[in-house]
Amino acid sequence: MDNLKDISIIVPCHNLELYIKPLICSLNALNLTNINAEVIFVLDACEDDTIGAINRYADGFPYKIIECDHHSCGFARNEGLNIAQGEFIWFVDGDDWIIYPDILQKTLPVMREKQLDIIKLKFVSNLFNVEYFSMVWQYIYRKDAIGDLRFEHIQPNEDVKFNRAFFQKRGSNQVEKFETPTYFYYYKRPGSNISIYNKTGKIRP
């Protein structure tokens, strides 16, 4: 098990050349002392230079890039999950960013000590101030607890179904909250899935 990582951060990307720099800068700033992390960027049907932006800005963490053609954030996450080598999994959206550099230093030891399957993170947003249950970026998961569970292509609600299935499978008695704001959610970025859905009622294709 020489390739086992402490955590895999999975980032689905669709045409994020103009939006991914804040996330990468926040990943560069993460405190990875004594943490063996990997970041997996999953480029899903990108028609811009997202890959160039990643390679230009990412220099503070180990990462890999894979490509697919699903037109589905959930299926892109599945691609990352299928190759992830981390004990823990964090699904991070490519147009959001991390605002607490010590987050992994604070959460992973707690998850191990208490044998938690999942820990809930606190977020802030440019517009949205209602606490979510459903968004997967709001949690760090133990990979073994995810098991063979995968996302379905039901945008924009793939997060809801994934978490509902996860909690039905594992129960919610092991959920612990981390109260320091950790994550910035960029609500309704132009061109994002939720923006497209709100305007058209569907996600391409």
C-alpha cells in the first residue's frame, strides 16, 4: 500500500480557465505538513484552456489531471473517485475555494481518533447563507465508507441523491461538525450548472 494517501481532493472541471485560479491558490496555501495529499482535476468536456490554467498556477501540491467527456459533474467526480488513493475524500468544486489553510491538519486527526465516516464543514458564500445538507463539498468522507456508492447523472441534484444514499447506508450518528469557516461557495457563477439550470431548466446536453 505504498501509494496510499491521507486524502484525495477531487475537483470536477468544465470550462474553468477563467475561474479556477482562486481555488488553485487556496490549494497552494494548504498546510500539508505531514499530510500525504493528492489533488485530482477531472476535466469534463472542456473547450477552453482549463488544463493550461491548472499547470500555470499549481505549484504547492501534488496533482494529476484526467479527462473525460460526460457533461456531468457527478460522473466527473466518479472518474476521480475511481482512481483516488486517499483514506479520505473531499469533493471540491473548481469555481469555489478553501479559506482555512489548516483544515486538513484539524479534521483528519479527529476523523481518525473518533473513527468518523464523515465530518461536516462550515462554508461562506457571496450570496447564499442557508446551511445545506446536500452539497458534497461541505463534507470530508472516509473512502471506505463511500465504498461502491457513485453519483448519478441527475443534474443539478446529484449531490442530494449521493448524500441521501450515503446517510442511509452509514447512518448519521457519526457526523461531527467543524465550526471554523472553511470553504467559499461561489453561488451562481456565470456558466455554472446551477446558473444554466435556473435559466433553462436543463443542463447540456
